[in-house]
Amino acid sequence: MNRFRTSKYRNAAPKIPKKEECVTDIKVGNLKSSYGNHIKASDSFMAFNVDAGGGGSLGILPLGDVGRKEQSLPMLHAHSDFVTDVDFSPFDGRLLSTCSYDCSIKLWQIPEEGITAPVSSPLCVLPQQPGRVENVLFHPSASEVLGSSCGKSLTIWDLQNQQQKYNLDNHQDLVQSFCWKGDGSLLVTSSKDKKVRILDPRSSSVVVECDGIGGIKDSRVLWLGSTDRILGTGFNKSRAREIVVWDVNNMSNPVQRITLDTSSGILMPFFDPDTNMLFLAGKGDSVIQYLEVSDTAASFVTQVSSQLLEEQHKGMGIVPKLAMDVMACEVVCLLQLTKSSVVPLSYRVPRKSYKEFHEDLFPDTVAREASMTGDEWFSGSNSPMKRVSLNPSKRQTQQKTQLEKPEKPTMKPKPTIEAQKPSVSPAKSTAEPKESPTETTSNVTQQTTPASEPATESPAKPKKTFTGVRTSKFRHLHGTPMHKSNNFDNVRNLSISMPGDCDGFHVNQDFAAFPLSGPGGQIAVVPLNEPCRLPDSGLPVIQCGSGVMDYAMDPFNRKRLATACESGFVSIWEVPDGGLTEIINNPSVVLKGHDDKPNIVKYHPTANGVLASSSLDLTVKIWDISKAKDLITLNGHTEQVFSLSWKTDGTKLATVSRDNKVRIFDPRSQVSPLQTGPGPEGTRGARVVWGGPGGDWLVVSGFGRMSTRTISVYDSRNLSEVLSTVETNVAPATLIPFYDEDSSVVFLSAKGETTIFAYEISEEPPHIFELSNYRIKEPYQAVAFLPKTVCDIKEVEFARAVKLNKTSIELIMFQVPRVKMEYFQDDLFPDTTVSWEPALTSDQWFAGENGTQRKLSLRPDGMKALSEVPKEAPIAKKYDSRHELDEWKSSEQKKEELLSSMVEKLRNYDDDPLPQDLQEGVDDDEWSD
């Protein structure tokens, strides 16, 4: 009669929370295909996929957190591509493992207080995998053991030594899911080859295998606790979803097979071994099915109930037992991930009283303590898992006992590769005494303290200064579009979704490079001196292999450019002579070293083969391209770098980041900032460029508090205060500056604008003087500037821009109006820097040398300089004020003269006859009857 026995959990029902009891206003987006569940929970935190631009980010929240998270969601920038699966350690609720499309596995340590700022530095990174990693799962009873699946193989990792221990390549096709047995002695896998296998990882052998679920779509497999039963979910040959249960001792015949429905959502199974409650949630469905597992019932798996929810499942996760509200009879809690929220679903057993602990509902559960170490498990040990009571009074006693015991040493990962690399110039002698980390930190703190104080105060609004007396040579500059014969027409498939940190367009004397939309990160490179109508299709491009975050053209090699890609690599590409004739997908050099995807690349202005790149891992690396190595790693950023710029002599580097700080680095002397100062208040984006007198100033564009775009000037020798700030307008796009050191004019452009702004930077206060702006009718996508040598000096052209539109590329001449254009305007054209010739090699610069590029005169042959023209004698004035003194008259005299002249012009008509009196009459005989 046991089959008629009623289960005490059969009446458990979910408590549907109100909106204010959920996590809302998060951006999950369209999740890519993977075999993970997209959300996992420990007894302390929850982790779930979010849409943060590249798909490699996770939202991390305390388990009980609720409320709107639109602007305050703590982010973990885990990978450069989509995160396929995550798992929390069963023994440490703050230790998180992640895997991704980018073929990497990383471990993260979440702070006890949670994530208060975006995190991108992992605890450790396991060796790169040959393909994308699908699943990660911690061992249930042994510490420091992790399993992962990649392609056709399953890998067991020794986390203490960060090395692969076993590699099980017993599958004929892709491994779709795997699960540890409750005691951790065996593994079960499901594969795309429609087989279910029981594996003994320590002997690298297959214990038994059988036919799985026959459908071609995804399948999942789950070990039912420490029992000998396995449950699988998937699709049969008729495309119906079904559940299959196997007995490990006889895998040839399933214990039970249940056909459910014909929905297309992948079934995600969740099992609670303490209550034998089984839950099924299909991706894209809005129903959760509750089933019970029992050996004593008529069928092993029995359907109990189903719950219809308001929104569809993007993912689902189960909360560990130790986090249950046992006094409310909460036996299971699921976390539903939707397109914009996390909904906690609490299954509770109804009882008359909730004042006492109901021991019949809560048997002892698995403790948060490993029963053995990884080394013990690798040596063949099998220890039963430790269990703990869920009774609150007993748990308090156990916690006190655990606090009195000495803590076991936690996993201490080996230093990462970046930590072993030299972070300063290798030319320095190793015998030199090095400062301790404490001393270095204190020095940086002392330097940055003055800079950080003004940031806490509300900055004073810039005072308007009377500038009417000052006249600028470039005040009336004007832009003129060049003839249409210089244009490129029929630009197609232009990418309009480049990241905000990218300038979006680069040119040199020979080529123009611009991004195209489509997969694989495409960059078109066209010869700038061969304007034409581009073909409708088949335009040869550089195929980067993944999305392009930023790119830059080498100033010393017109046929070379560098790209920063979502794959996490920086690649160097060579353009053939004459331009691209076919698709190029093999870079000449690949620079690997960043822990996250790089977002900015900038070539060194004076040293050949030196490149700087910033990454979402909050570091800036300086590479020797010829050696394909990062020789210097700059630290000190707390949030994403928006922009970086080399000083024109190549000695220093300036950055501006999301944390509203401007920093200056001397890379060869120290890896921490020399100075830190307050940057633009807005967090939408910013740019920095060196300029001003002697090239020692910084020009920074960004946003103010009210989304107003601002332009600020700093003296790099003292970043504690801003020299001057002006506001332009309110617009969403970040202003991208180009500084012309010969004229001290900064041009600012932005995507989607119809104006190119121009300002002159001067030593005279208020240091920023507005010039004439260049306005067009149609919005442009980006603007880039060519070297000074292409300008038509005879037409007083001091700058030439290339404007990228949605369907065309145009050239613009910026000129200054002058009367004597037949002379060389040497006051406008000083000797210019030959920026296309290097002054140093990479080895010389890393060794500490500095070089100066030569200067070049822009004066055309045979053209006389304006300063050499003899000055003409001043023309005598027609009137001399001294003569007017002799003829001076008082106001009364002037009044009399005025009245007299008026009277003279008026006549006295009193004595004059009327006009009709002067007319002659008509005789009577002249009248007709």
C-alpha cells in the first residue's frame, strides 16, 4: 500500500512575488545559444548573464537583493565574448567559475560586501581551451576540483595547481551536459551523438554507455543525488519533449520514459535530493512543472503540478538548501531569469503553525564544507559528504564551533602571466633597490590627494572673460568642400554601431580605413589618392575574425594598422601595395596578454614599433610589436578607460576613464600614475589629447552633470585644478578632438553631428577661444585629419579633413582669409614636425632614450614670405583733428545756424495769389447748350 502514501511535499506551492520583491530593470538581452542555464546561485550571491555590449559580462547581486537596477547593477566583466556557463563553489559562496565563447575558463573571488564597482580582474585563468567551453561544474565533495566540457572532451582541473588533471575524450560528438554523482565518484554525460555515458574520471574510462534521447536537439542529464538513478531531458524522434530515467546497474532499459509536449524550449531540470522534488523549466516557456521522485510509488517520477508565470524563462537556477527560510517552511527556491528581471519563486509547504521548526520537512543537508581535498580525491579517496542540520538553533551552535576552529588554508592561485612579466623598462638594472608596495602606494596617494579634493566639491562654473580686445589669426577660418572628383561614392554597409571609445575613421597620406557592418569585424581600406565609385559588392576588406573595438594606423608605415578585437587580442595587419585586392584574414602579428577585450589602441608618436592598448581588465599595456610582447603594464584605473593619448614627444601618456579621473603616466619610470586629477563629471564618454604651449597641456572633452558637452584644459604639471572649461551644447555623442600643434587650433567632431567645432588654445586666459565653426546640412559619421604636407599652402589652407558620411567620403579644406595670398603666410605656417618619420626604435625607447623628430618648412619654392615684404609708408589722413579746434563752435551757435538755414529754405506764401486766381476764364459763347 506504499504506492498510495501521500507525500508531505505534494502540496508545496510557489509563492509568486510582487514586483517590488524582484530584481527589476536589468538588461538581459537576446542570449546566445549555449548549454548553460544563464543564472546560478550560492547561499550568498547570484550571478546571471546581462547584455553589456559584448556579451561577456555578468550581473552579481547578493542573494536577497531586490529593487530596480537600471543604473546600479554591479557588473563582472568576465570574458571578451558570451559567457556560456557559471558555477559557484559548494564550499565557498564567493568563489565563482565562468566559461565562455572565447575558449577560456576563469575563477573569480567576489568580495564579502559584494561588487561595488565593475570587476574585470580574475582570481586565476586556466589554460586556454581549443574551442568554446560549454559547461563548468565544481566537484560536490572535494575542494579545488572543477570539471569542464569543451567540444568532444571533458576535462578535470586541479585548481590548486591550475593545471589539467584528466582529459576524457570518449565522445564522438559535442558534449552537451554533464553532472557529478552526489558523492563525486562518477560522472554522467550526454552528447550530441545521442549517447549517455557513465565515466570514471580518475581512470579516464567509460563505465557504461547507452542510447540517450533520440532527438537531434539539445539534451540534459542529471544525477539524482547519490542514488544509482540518472534522469535525462530532451527531444525524441517525433520532436516531443520527454523525460527518461535510467538505472546505472542496467542502462540498456530505461526505468521510465515520460512524453510531455511538443514545445521547442530546451528543458532545464533541477533536483533537490533532500525532498526528492524535481522541477522542469523550458527556455522560452512560461511554465514550471513540479514532479516528485520516489522508489515507493507506482511510477518513479510523478507529475504533481505546474505553475504558469507572467514572463518567459531566459534562464533558471536553484538556490542552495542552506539559504532556505526554514521557519516559513520554504523547501525549494528557484530563480527565474527573464528579459528584464530576476524573480525568486519560493516553494513552501503549508502548515498550521510557523512558530516552530518542522524537522519532518528538513532532513540534514549537505554542509558547506569539503569532505576531502583535491589531492585526496585525485589519489582515489571517496569520503561521504558532511551533513548539517537546518534547525536554526543547532546551526548557531555549529557556527560557533566552526569559528573556534582554525580556518583551513584557501586556494592560493599561482601568479598570472601578467604578474611575471616586467612592468617597467627592462633596461633598468636588477640590482637597483626597489620600493616596497607600501611605499609606492603611499607615494601615489600623496600625489593624488590634491587632485582628488576638488572632485568632492561642486566645480565652479567657468567665468566669462571679456575677450573683445583679443584678435585671433584663425578667428574667421572657414571650411570649403573640395571638388567632387576627390570624393568616394557608394559607400555601403558602413558600421554605425562601433563602440563609443573608437574614433571610427582613420586616414593617412595613402589610405582611408573605415569599419563595415557584418560578422567577423570587417575594415575596408581604400587608396585615398584614387577616388572612385566603390563597387556594390565584393569590396576587399580586412576580416578580423571578431568584432572590432578600436583600430589605428601606424604613423611610420602607411600600409600597417592595428586592431583591438572582442576576441581579446590586438592584431597587426599589412595592406599590400596599391591597396586591398582580396580579403585578408591573417594578421602579421597577434599580441596576446590582456585578460579582457582591449578597447583602445594608439601608436607611439616618435618610436617605431611601440603600441599602447587599454582593456576592460583596467590595464594599459605597452607593446614591442617586433617582439610581440607587452613590456610595460600600467595600473591604477578603477573603471573603464575612455581615451588615452601619447604626448607629442612620446615621454608620457594621459588617460581619462569612467571613474571621472584624468591620469598621467610616465611608463618607463613607474607603472602607477604620476598624477591624478578630476575629469569630466559625466560617465557617457570622454576624450583626451595633448596640446597647448609646449605641448604640456591636456585638452579634455566630455560631459557635465546635465549632459552638456564640455571642453576643459589642464596643465599636466598640476592636475589638481582645471585651467578653463567651456560648454558647447547638449548632445549624446562624445566630441572627438584633433589638435593642430602648428596653429594651436583644436577641431572637435562627433558622430551624427552637422557641425565641426573649432577652438584656439592659448596661454592668455581664459585659454579657450571659440573660432568659426564649420556647418553642413547632412550629418556625418566621423572626421579624420591628414598631415600638414597635403595642404595647399598657396590657398592659405592650414588643415585638411576627410569626412566619412553614410554613403560617401569627402575632403574639406580649412583656410584663413588673407589679402596678400601671393605671399607665404609664415605667421600661420611655422616649421611643422615630420610626424611620419620615427626618431627612435622600439629598443631605444624601452631603454629610456628620447628622440626629437625633425622639422620641415612648408614654404613653397619661389614664394616670398609675408614677413620679408617691405612695409608701405602710412597714408596721410584726409582730415586732421588739430584743424577742427580752430573751427570749434558751441552748442548755442550750432543751434542758431541750424535755425537760420531752415528759415532760408522756407518761403512766406501769405502775399502770393492762389493758384486758381492765376487761371484764365472762358467766354460765354464758348459754352455749349
